[in-house]
Amino acid sequence: MPLYAGIDLHSSNNFVGIVEENGKRAFRRKLRNDPEEILLTLGRFREDMVGVVVESTYNWYWLVDLLGDAGYRVHLANPTAIQKYSGLKHADDQHDAFWLAEMLRLGILPQGYIYPKEERPIRDLLRKRGHLVKLRTSLILSLQNIVVRNCGVTLSGNDVKKLKEDVVGPLLEENEDLAMAGKVSKDAIDYLTRKIREIEVMVESKVKLKDSYRHLQTIPGVGKVLSLTIMLETGPISRFAEVGDYVSYCRKVSSKWTSNEKTKGKGNKKNGNKYLAWAFSEAAEMARRADAKCRSWYERKKQKTHFMVAHQALAGKLARAAYCVMKQQIPFSAEKLFG
């Protein structure tokens, strides 16, 4: 008899629930996150196993890879699209595991994309670069505040990031405490700058833009790092049926529920890929500064709304352009984007 398994995964353990084709619960057990124990337990049902569902939690990589390498048909459940009945009086790991298996059995499982195992490490390395950039930015802002408070001098981020010239030290040298604060901050910023560059060099040496993504760098504001980020975070563009699906995945659409022209609430703004959201936000800022048509469109939008709304709108425009560039494999066209 065909069997369907659901695994509710946690940091140190998991709960396995298996149902038969008629919906009858056939097996339940809490297991340690031990590969041998998991494979031994599921191996008893392997011949009849139609599929195994794993919820897309922060630590799903190892389990999905383990089951895939063992020959199981693995499905990754999209937790943001799974709704529980609000009238439930009790729910636990057992309930969640069986619900995953039940959705697979009924053919209603909202599935997430299982990113290819061999490409994940380089994508995660590029994500680490983004993490370091955020840390560096926080240090730069803190150092700029110290300087402007005590010296009345405004330094740009580029001035602070200079490796060959220290413009901060001379400003704070008259006070021992401020000089120490400035030196510690500058040393940390310089260290992160070097590590960020090391990551960029490694990524650029290992990954090249695929043919379907080769026109990404024709989009205003999108350079080497952002084009690689967009390519690695997007995956196959074919998994997005419409441009709206992609822009939503990039978190560049408004989240609002309406009924009879009245606002009834908001949706989940964080549903989507935060790294693509960052990439297109960065691209929008660079395009606004360097591209005349993007800047003109942004200024017109800002006059009607607010500068943050205009920024988000421009980022959404660039996300739409990226979808068309990748889908149709054509260079960017400002005329098509802005009419």
C-alpha cells in the first residue's frame, strides 16, 4: 500500500508521521537528528514510500540531502503557505508531521524550491558577504556619529572605508579616549573591507553568469556582485510563471488586503527572499544616482508620494526588468521599463 511520510524537523530532533493511501495513520515516532537512525526507521517502509515531506526550516539542508541521496522522493514544504485550522484546540509535533504527510497524500502540499546541493555553498558564501557588509555599515555609521558629535565634521562612507589613507585618526587624536574609539572602529572596518573583497574575488573566480543571466549587468545599478547575487538567489527563472510572482518573491509588491475598497489588514511582508529584496534595493539606490532615466522616474514618483515609497517602487521596477531580461534573454531596455 502506498505510504506518505511527513517529518517535523527541529534543531536536535524530529517527528516522523506516516499515513496510508486511505489516510490511516500507519507510523509515528520521535527521532534524534541522527542520519543512521532516520534512514533505519524509514527503511522499513521504503518499498511502499511514495514521498517524504520536510518542512522548510532553517536547518533543512542536511536532511533533504540525506533522504535524496538515499533515493527517496523528497518534497520541501513551504511553511508560509500552509494554514492551520484556527479552531484547533491542540496541535503538536505529531500533528504537524501527519498534516505534512496528509497534504502530500491529497496533492495539496505547497512546495518550496530545493536549491541544487552543489550550488548552495557558493550562494551561502555570497550571503556571508552581505552579512559582513551589514556589520561594516553599522560600524561606519557609529564612527561617523562619533566624528560629527565631537568634531562637527561630516565624513562620507567612502572616506571612512579608505584603506590607504586614515582620515579619521587625525580628527580624534587630541583626545585619548576618542582616539581609541576611532582606531578600534577603523581597524574593524578595514578588516571587514579586506574580507569582503576576499569573498568577492573567490566568488567571481568560481562562478560565471549563465547564458540566461548574461544580460543582468545591462540593468542600471546592477554590477558583478549584484548580478551574481540575483542569479544565485533566483535559481531557474522558469519556476516563476509570471513577472508578478517573481517581484513578489523579491518582496517588492505592496502587502494589503482590501474588501469593497476598504483596507482589511496586511499580509506577510517578509514572505519571499530577503537577499533578492536587498539586491534590488541596492540596485535602485545605485541606479538613482548614476542613471538619468531612473533618477527622473524616481523624482517624479517622490513628488507624488514619499522618498521611501519611490525607492521601493524603483526597486520593484528593476525586479520586473530583471525577470524579463532573464526570461527572454535580452538586454535591458529603459524604453520598455519606463514607457
